[in-house]
Amino acid sequence: MRDIVLQDSTFKQLSDFVYEKTGIFVPPSKKYLFENRLINLIKEKNFKGFDEYLYYIKYNSNGRDLSRLFDAITTNETYFFREPQQMDVFIDEIVPRVVQGRTKDIRIWSAACSTGEEPYTLAMMLMEKRGDVRADILASDISDKALESARRATYNSYSIRNVPELYLKKYFRINGQDYELIRPVKAMVRFKNINLIDEKEVGKINSMDVIFCRNVLIYFGDKAKQQTVSLLYDCLKPGGFLFIGSSESLHNITRAFRPMTINRVIVYQKV
Ligand SMILES: C[S@@+](CC[C@H](N)C(=O)[O-])C[C@H]1O[C@@H](n2cnc3c(N)ncnc32)[C@H](O)[C@@H]1O
């Protein structure tokens, strides 16, 4: 089965299809990604090769098949307290600006949350440092498998490697070899499947104070990046804030946001 060859022309059509459905751009140099990640789907359905799979997924597939494709082709790497400087700027600088002079409510969206470590980090930090603030945290991803794992909220020692001792003791309980988040933290986050390039789905989201969209736009093609960032802009309240991954940039993508540097972290503000 491993001998199945992915022809360049089939690769191109698969890559176009994936781009159209997800915004993820897989260049020819990464053909191996499809070869490695789709082989199990092909085996399961007893397809003779990538051609047959391509035809099926384009013309005969259902929602479940697409969901399996999204699970297979997405990269879900994440961990708690990732890019901690950004998290500190969020809690120490952005939260006070948002709740300043009005109600203590804050609406946060972790767009592309993968298995949940990012929104749960925000939830724990808010509980620990801003117990006075009422937070509504929406977390979304295109991968159902990642979301299932996020809802379970049970992690292995690798995922929790950056969690400070205080948080580990206070917000997790040990369950065999695993670490399970305590109920109040879980209860702060609601999960939903949202495809960031789906205008209709993203269009339902509005009045966010802060959006985290970290380490996902790097996988997108330019047009999908521009479209997504423009949709995210519309989801924010005027003056709302966007965090992207620290290795990412909105240079050449949009000039709609005002970039601000706070403690060496770039935060984009809706003007
Ligand atoms: C590398 S993870 C980033 C997780 C987290 N934001 C972080 O920085 O640790 C990228 C996530 O983006 C999700 N993703 C990719 N394309 C997407 C799309 N079109 N809509 C929503 N999520 C998407 C993937 O499923 C994956 O879980």
C-alpha cells in the first residue's frame, strides 16, 4: 500500500481542493504531507490510490469524510503557556485596557485552538490574576478530533511541560499518568467547530474584545490569509485586539490594524 504513488497532477488537484476548503496551502515541496497523512484514509476505504480518493472526496464525500480529511491534514501542535510573553501582555496590559471604565466583562476568541491548551491557559490566568473579570471564552478549530480532545481536557506530561508549578497544583488533578483540568477551568471555555475561511460561520461571531489567532495563518496561502484577517477584523469591537503567533506578521496582509509594541510583543488593535 505504501507504494501508492501520488502523481504531480493529482497532488495539484488535491492541493487546490484543500486550499479551497481550508485555506491551507500545501506547496509541491510538501507533497510528502499528503502521502503520509492521507494513506490511512485511502486504506480504510480500500481505494486503489490517490486518484480514486480525490474523485471521491471531490464528488461523493459527506461531512464526515471532509472532517476526517481536515483532521488528517492539519498540524495541531500546541502546548500550555505557549509564547508566555504574549500571555503576560494579555493579562497585564490588554485585560486592564478592555475592562477599564466599564463593566468587568471580556469576550475572547481563541480561533484555531487545536486541543485546547491556548484557551485553557487564558482561562487559568484570568482565574488566577483577574478573578474580578467575567470572561466569555470561545475556542474554535476546524479539526473535530482536536476539539474532542479539547473538551476532554486531559493532557499528558508533554503538553503540560511549560505549566508553572502553581498552576499545575491549583488547576489540574492527576488522573493516572494524565493531568486533567479541574471543572471550573473547563467551564470557562466553550468549543465550536469554525472554519476560518468560511465567511458565513465567521460572520456569526461579533463583538469580540480580544482574538488569539496564533500559528495558523502560517499554513495559509496569501489570499486565504487576507480574507481571514479581514473577517477577524469584523469580529472585533472597535478598539479590540488581535494576537497572532510571534513568528507571524500582518505585513503585506492588511493595514487595517494598528500594530502596537508592548513589552516587545506586537499586538494588533482594530482602529
Ligand atoms: C499549530 S495549531 C495552533 C494552535 C494554537 N493556536 C497555538 O498557537 O498553539 C494550528 C491549528 O489551526 C487549525 N486550522 C487550520 N486550518 C484552519 C481553518 N481553516 N479554520 C480553523 N482552524 C484551522 C488546525 O486544525 C490546528 O489545530
